[in-house]
Amino acid sequence: MLEIHELHVKYGVIPALHGISLSVKEGEMVSLIGANGAGKSTTLRAISGIVRPTEGYITLCGQEITSMGAHKIAGLGVAHVPEGRGVFPNLTVMENLSLGAYLRKNKLEIAEDAEWVFEVFPRIYERKKQLAGTLSGGELQMLAIARAMMARPRLLLLDEPSMGLSPILVEEVFRMVCELNHDRGVTILLVEQNARMALTVSDRAYVMETGEIVASGVSQELMQRDEIRRAYLGA
């Protein structure tokens, strides 16, 4: 589904990505792990069109999207849940969800998806009339993912979904993420600081350091590598 080839990104004159290549197959959950500043979030921003690469290319289902605007990439079925969630605090939960479906026209399908989202995220249903700014951190994360799902994405980009959450909420959020992948068939590219959790839930993974991919493979196999365990798993 997604192919990235020799991608370079700069912020001004400062290089952020140094020719990375990766792929995500349809129906997979693939994780990017690495320390802060490794280039994980930049990779997601490049895919969704928020930043423009200086070299290399990105294709989605065979179509090159490297130079497309973010709105056009979203229209192709890419939904990005950024670090920090990015919900609108002065809008209600329901209004935030409606914004997730702003590119869609079929009202019946939108209503059906809202019902499905409420089944997956029952806490969101309980708070659908509340302002998003009144929600807890875990509820905000659920709302951000739910809003992205209202776009019926082919590819979901998740940036640090566990950030700032308690261990119990981390488990709950990732249970829901796995449900989206396994039951709904959503293809997911996951950026996550919690390397153990990321490797546990994903099919494959890439390890990034200072803008480069230094290791990749089946997630369960990477968890067994001594250098990965020492660097990222505290073992």
C-alpha cells in the first residue's frame, strides 16, 4: 500500500531524514520506534503532506503523493492522528467527529460509522455532548483516533498514542487500535515511544536513529535481538 524510497527531509538547512526507505502492506500494522529526535514524527508528516521532502518519493497504492498537498492526500484515504491529539477543545465531541467526515457525502454511511465508533469507544459516546476541552487525556486520545476513523481511512498514521497516559489507559487505547487493525482491516503506521508495546502489537517494525533506519524486521523477532532489547526494552 505505502512505499517510501530514499526519502530526505530538511527543516530549513537542518536535515531530519537521511534517505529512508520503508513499506507498509495493506492490512498490516507497522511500527516506527526510536529515541526522541530520530525522525519518526517527521516521517508521518511527510506521508500526510505536512512537510515536503527534498529528495526521494512516496507512493500510496501505486500513486505518487510526494508533492501533493495535505488535503489531497487526506482525500486519498490517509488519516493522521498527530502527537498531542490535535482535537478542537471548544467544539463538542460530536462536532469533532463530524469534522473527521467532512470529505464524505453519504450521510447514511457517516451515521453508521458514528455508531460503530461509539461501539469501539464507549467513553466517547458517554461524552458526545461535552466540549472536547473538558475530556481527560485518555478520552482525548480516543476522540482523536475516533475522529480519524470517521474519514474511513485506508491508511491510519498514529503518532505517540500512549503519550501522557497511565499504564491502564495505554492498554485500553492499544486494545482499541488493535481492534481497528484486526476487525476493521485498517492499515496502520504507528510511531510510538513505548517500544515494547509497539513491538507487541505490530506485525513489522523499523528502528530509527538520527534520521536513518538502522534495523527492520518482524516485530517479534526484533524483540529478541540483544541490541534492541538493550537500547529500547530495558533488558
